[in-house]
Amino acid sequence: MTADDPATADIRDSVRALCTRFPGAYWRELDRSRGYPTQFVAELTAAGFLAALIPEEYGGSGLGLSAAAAVLEEIHASGGNGGACHAQMYMMGTLLRHGSGAQKRSWLPQIARGEIRLQAFGVTEPSSGSDTLALRTTAVPDGDHYIINGQKIWTSRAEHSDLMLLLARTTPADQVKKRTEGLSVLLIDMREALGRGLTIRPIRTMMNHSTTEVFFENLRVPSGALVGEPGRGFHYILDGMNAERTLIAAECVGDGRWFIEKAAAYARERRVFGRPIGQNQGIQFPISRAYAAVRAAALAVSHAAQRFESGARIGEEANIAKLLASEASWQAAEACVQTFGGFAFAEEYDVERKFREARLYQVAPVSTNLILAYIAEHVLQMPRSY
Ligand SMILES: Cc1cc2nc3c(=O)[nH]c(=O)nc-3n(C[C@H](O)[C@H](O)[C@H](O)COP(=O)(O)OP(=O)(O)OC[C@H]3O[C@@H](n4cnc5c(N)ncnc54)[C@H](O)[C@@H]3O)c2cc1C
């Protein structure tokens, strides 16, 4: 199963060519040791793919979200995983739209050259979970600095990043009219912060994801770390989150393609009762159904990405793309496991690894229930359920 979008055909070919140097055995070994794919990320960076969204004037390729989505989709369709490095792409949405000229001049060329990694997105907290507006981490102005205190959880790639985009409360919740006010985005230089108020603790998970919890204890950061205006952070982060949902949806489409390709190939070859198992409709139909779902999800992703490129707020499109794609990839994962039978559970086929990896996306970066609640409230104008 291949993608048929002519606008991104070249970039897809190049990513696929790079990925052939990182076969299943590479990802399997890292999965066993919970290692970071350093070499893969280095080659992806050197080839310029991670700088796809950085404007040319800052040394990037100046491409849009569709191209970034194509890169991540192809990584996943090739059997790899973009989770180690995708955040740089989705956080660009916030930085490019709301960062100052000075911030862009100072960080973007270094990010484009691969000298600086922008991979940590600090939003979720242990006590507030999906209720982002209830977050408790504070950034209190102190002269020309902010003092940060609090805790984040699931801050993925924190150990492999130089910068963190952090959402923190700068005005106490009881002093703002709306809960969406009083939050600010800060771009933290983690190299300066580590050991001086910032502590990182890794969390071992079901799949290889390099995620962590981070603790802030009187961390002082210069006020130049503030992105945009104070108090408007939640609105800024929404752009990043919509880009994130679209890009993760593209990864799900890639996973779906991988599962379907594997399942169909195995169904054609595996002979039981004297004929290929793929001759049975009980095997064919779940794969065909998953294929249709993945194709439909791919259209939703491409629509969301194009609307984002036109400057639109894409809450509806990004959420729908993420919902459909995460469910389609899981449907494909199920069909693949059932098709492989017992061999699905053997490490060497990569099916069980991809199965564990694919499960995440109905929970993170936003869980399915919260997407359904968003559609009910913001698109269909039903009463808020929570
Ligand atoms: C591997 C991994 C990597 C992650 N990486 C990052 C990262 O880099 N940065 C970051 O900030 N966060 C990250 N996250 C966090 C992720 O975004 C959250 O896990 C996700 O948003 C869900 O929040 P929660 O885990 O606190 O679940 P909770 O909010 O506790 O929800 C638990 C369950 O209850 C349901 N639920 C809650 N409220 C309602 C309601 N009102 N109506 C219906 N159902 C409801 C949810 O849908 C969910 O199924 C990551 C998480 C994981 C697991």
C-alpha cells in the first residue's frame, strides 16, 4: 500500500530510501534495550527532513505541514517510529506563529543545522491529566527572569532535547476571568536548566518511547524565554497541538499501511489446509476493511494539513484526523495480528512491536474520549459534558 499524493511523492521516496538503512532489526534491538535511535535521528536531521517546516531564511526547507506529515507517515510505513523526533515538527507551529524575530533568529538556524534539538513538549501534569487548564506549574516573574516551580509528566524525549516548550501558569487561576487566560509558553534552554532547578526522571513504558517526568524547583529562566505575550499561552499551544494531532495522525496512517502490507503479503503466502490463508474471506475482509479505513483517514490527514497551511484554525479537522487515523491503524493492527496467527507474537516479525507502538495513539497526545467531547461541544454545539 503506497500513498498517492503527487505533491509529496519526492520527499516520500527520499524518506523511504533513508529508512531502508534502518530495517526491523535496528528498531527491534532498540526496543529490547529501550534505546534512543540516535543514528536514525542524526541521518534524518542531516538529510534536512526534521527542518522541513523551518523557513528557508532560517536554513530550513520552508515546506508545509503536508510535507512534514509525509515524512512521518513514510517512517512509520517503513516499520520505524517517528516518536523519537517528531516533536520538533509540531512545536514549530507555536514558535513560527508566535515566537519573536529574535527567538527565531537565535534558535531556528541552529535547529535546522542539527546543533540544537527542540524535542520536549511540557504540557501534561500528573494531577491534571487531560484537564490542561488545571495545570499547576507556575512561572512567576522576578525582575528580568521567571521562577518556575512544578512538575510535568510524560515529557517525552526530555533526555534527548536541548530546548523545551513549556506551558505554565503566569497568573494565578483565581485572578483571571477565563480558565484559558493566565497561561504562558516558555522556551526553556534545558542545557542551562539541568541540575539548576530542572530534574528529569525516565519512565519505562510498554513500548520504546523515551518518555520522562520532569521536576522544576525554583528554576530561573530569563524573561526572553517567553513566547509571545504573557497569559496567551493556551491559545498559542493550540496551534502546536493541532499540528501535533495532524502529524500523529499521519504516523497512524503509516502504521496502518505497514500492518496492511504485512498482513496481505503473509495472507498471500501462508498455506494452511492446502491453500493460501488469504483465499478465505474471513482473512481477506478484515484486511480490506482496515485498508478502506486507512485510506479514508489519509484523506482526513491531508485535508487537515492543507487547512493548517492556509493559516486556518484546524481544531475540528485535526481532531477528526487523529480520531480516524488512530482507530484505522488499530483496526489494521488487529487484522495483522489475526492474519499472522501465532507468528504475530514472535519478535522477529515486528508485528508485536508495531502493535504495542500503535496502541498509544488512542490515548496520546489526546485521548479518543476527549476528541469526541470536543466534536460534541465545539462542532455540534451540544452542552459541555465535563
Ligand atoms: C507515551 C506517552 C508519551 C506522551 N508524551 C507527552 C509529551 O511529550 N508531552 C506532554 O505534555 N504529554 C505527553 N503525553 C501525555 C498525554 O497527552 C496524556 O497521557 C493524554 O493526554 C491523556 O492524559 P492522562 O494520561 O492524564 O489521562 P486522564 O486525563 O487521566 O484520562 C484517563 C482516561 O479518562 C478519560 N477521561 C478523562 N476525562 C474524561 C471526560 N471528561 N469524559 C470522558 N472521558 C474522560 C480519558 O479519555 C482517558 O481515557 C504522553 C503520554 C504517553 C502515554
